[in-house]
Amino acid sequence: MKRLLRQIRSFFYLTPRAIRAFIRRPGTTRFPYEPAEYHTAYRGQVRAVPDNCIGCGLCVRDCPANALALERRSKESFTLRHYAERCAYCAQCEYSCKFNAIYLDNAYRPSVTNKEKLQVVLVDKRGEKGR
């Protein structure tokens, strides 16, 4: 008897929801056929303004995922790399940078089959000796 009551209750609970699901428009997007629209707060790619970067390393120090690496050759010569496969896109690097040299934009990063393509050189400054 209890089993029959549960089945009846379940039927009356699920039937209106199933009918609404058939009547409603799909909640999916038309992505391959139309450009995708992203939320304004979407964090897609880490970018840099090389002219603003002085190589202080605050962004590298504060990155919780170790997604940034600063390779220093001399005081004026350095390379700032971003490893997207490690990145959590938390924007801590943007908050830490006092010179507005690094930021996250809302551009979509396409998928890749080679992991090395996810490593991006954000800033490559060469000093007097490197020129």
C-alpha cells in the first residue's frame, strides 16, 4: 500500500514538470552557429601590458596556482610566462600588480591538443646588453 502511495505521489509530482519541459524552449545556446555571449565577469585569458611591467615579481609571488614564472637574466632583462594549464583564473595576479601590467580579459581560450601551446610569454624585456 505504501509503495502504491509513493508511486501516485511521484506521478503527480513529476507529470507537471515533464509537461513544462516539453513546452519550454531549450536552455542551450546556438554556439557553433552563432558567436557565444559571455558574462561580463567571465575571466578568459591572462594578458599583459609589457610597457607597464617592471619585473618586480609580485604577480608571481602571489599566484596561488604557480601559473606565472619570472625568468630574470639581469636587472632590466626578464621574461614573464603564463602557464594556462595551471591557472585557476582567480585574478590574484591582477590584484597584486601595482603597475597595472597584468589583467584578465573575457576572451575565450580555445582548446588545444598540445600542452606547450598553453604556455604564453606575457612579457619579454631585454636590457641594454640583450639588444
